[in-house]
Amino acid sequence: MSYQRTQNYINRRQQNWSRNQNTVAYVSAIKLGPVTHTVLIALMITVLGLIYLTQATRATSYDYATQKIDSQIADLNTQKSDLEIENARLTALETVKNSSVAKAMTKPASVEYAQQ
């Protein structure tokens, strides 16, 4: 007696399927040779390299911009400190001229200078 299986019942082990695996395999209609694959891979590597280079040059241009701004900040800080010193000097002269000691001083009658 021969045993035949029907289409209605196929054992799960006979299907070679397991959980979480695709049951349908899609086959591409386009067949590519090894030379075409090599060219495509080289092209993809070239495109990725160009993308990397554009990103790297953007970062470099930002570095130049930040360096320029940093130099402007340093120049402005130097100018600020110079102005603070000049303000202190001018304020000091005004306070000395307006002090009570300076107001109490008299002008000399004659001024003589020593000769060398």
C-alpha cells in the first residue's frame, strides 16, 4: 500500500518554514553580471565619498567662520579694556580737579625753571 499526501494537509516540518520568516521569495527580473556589480559598488563608494567630503568641507567652513568671529571678539575685548583704562584716567583727572584739596591750592606768583 502506498502512502500519498494530499494538497490539503502538509506537515509543518515538510514546509521548511519557521516562525518569523518570509514565506515568499521575490526574484528580480533583471540579471546583472559581475562587472556590472563591480561598477555599481564603485559608483556607490564614490557617491558616499563625495557626501563625506561635502560634510567635511562644511565643518571646515564653519571653523573658519568661528575663527573670524573669535578674532573679532578678541579685538573688541582689547578695545574695551583700552576704553576702560582711558575712562579711568579721565575720571581720575576730573576727581582730582574737583577735589577739595585742589580747590584750596593757589596759583604761584612766578614760575621759574632750572636750566641745565
